Amino acid sequence: MVDVAVVDYGMGNLHSVEQALRKVAPDAEIVVSDDAGVIANARRVVFPGQGAMPDCMRELDARGLRNAVLEAARDKPFLGICIGLQMLFEHSAEGDVAGLGILRGEVVRFAGNLRDAQGNKLKVPHMGWNQVHHAQHPLWHGIDQDARFYFVHSYYVRPRDAALVQATSDYPQPFACAVAQGNLFAVQFHPEKSQTAGLKLLQNFMQWNP
């Protein structure tokens, strides 16, 4: 039984995630795997992703990994990253595609006419460092309120249940950038690219026993 399986369905920045996990947990056995059996038997599962939602859902099914992800999200420490957050919800406006439906809610696109408080036009995708306002959760332990994390996305999640939201960021209005339910935690930003704060979140995940 491996300590952590990083789900490989062909759409994630897997090397960066794996290297960041090795940095915070050098003694852990960490594998990047597209084997449903390995994922089922891992103690923890990380579900990254980048690209377009329809492609990610198609590739997950093409590799026969849907059930392995659904099972892992039910009963073991589970971390979703970027599209790995969005895929947990019921539906995405990107390509009008169904998600995994583990969490209730939808994925919607930032409006095209966003402006900041000074009236400057904001670009979509939202790309770069942004402050995160977080709630109380073990994965935020030791991370400053309003710490900055690295984002790259044009879509964001809109959970049906506000109690799921564990953090928000502003672009320019607040949007959910982290959710949690039981053994599951998922973030819109990239902790593996977010330097000290991101590594601390990954370290917390490695020590988390929900």
C-alpha cells in the first residue's frame, strides 16, 4: 500500500505535484499512477488537473478511473487541485459537461467585463498570485490569513451548500477557491506552485487524519 497516489489521467501537472509532495514528505511512498488498483489501495489520493473540463472528464473515463476516484473521495484523505476541484461538482459551463457529482453545485465562467476597484479591466483567465481568505480547517494550520496562492483559471465553482466553502479569493468579487466535506478537500489554486504557503498546505494534507 503506497502512502499517496497522484491520479494520472493525462491532464495534470503531475511532475510538479509529485515533487512538491516529496519535498514536504521525503519519507513517504508517493506514486503517480493511472492504475485503478493502485489508487484504490493508496492511503491518500491527490487528484490534480489542468486543461478543459470536457477533455478531463473524457480522459478520466477513457482510462477507466472514474470509479477509483469516486471511491477514494468517499473514504480516504483526498485532495483535489484546480480542475480536480471543478470535476467534483455536478456540472460545468465549460463545454456544458457533467462532472462527477460528488459535491452539489456548478462550475461557471468569470464574466468577460470584469473591472477592479480602480476601473481597470481584469483579464480572463485569472492568472497569477492572489490572496486567500480561509476558514478554520486542519489544512490551513500554520498558513496566514490572506496568504497568497497561485491561480490559473477561467472558471470557478459555485457550491450549492455554502457550508462546503473553506476559502474565498476576490476577482474582483469573492469566489470559492477551496471546499471541504469530510475526508475531502479541494482547491482552485495550485499549491505545488505556491511556494511556502502551498507547501505548508500539502504538508498539512500529508498529516491530516479526517
